Amino acid sequence: MEERLYELEDKVQDLELEVHDLRGRIQLLEDKPDARPSLIGHNVWVLIPLVAIISWMVVEIFD
């Protein structure tokens, strides 16, 4: 019975540590400034080569 009590106390301590960690993460997320959405998005570096390839293909077709 005593052994079971110690196991439960260990689990409670683990859960308290996890709750403390999660509260810290929540605080970090709340303090972080919101990212502004852009019109193009974060994939602008993917669009540049695609536009270049499509432009090259159009030039080859109409040349």
C-alpha cells in the first residue's frame, strides 16, 4: 500500500512539472507578437524560379 502511495506521489510530481512546463510555453506564445499575413505569403522564394521557368517557356514558344 505504501509503495502504491509513493508511485502516485511520483506521478503527481511529474504532472505538476508538466503543467508548469506547459504554462511556460503558453506564456511564451502569448508574449510572441502576431505574424502579419502577407499577400504572397512565405512561399515567395518558390514563386521566383517558377515565374522564371514559365517566362522562359513563353519566350521559347513565341520566339
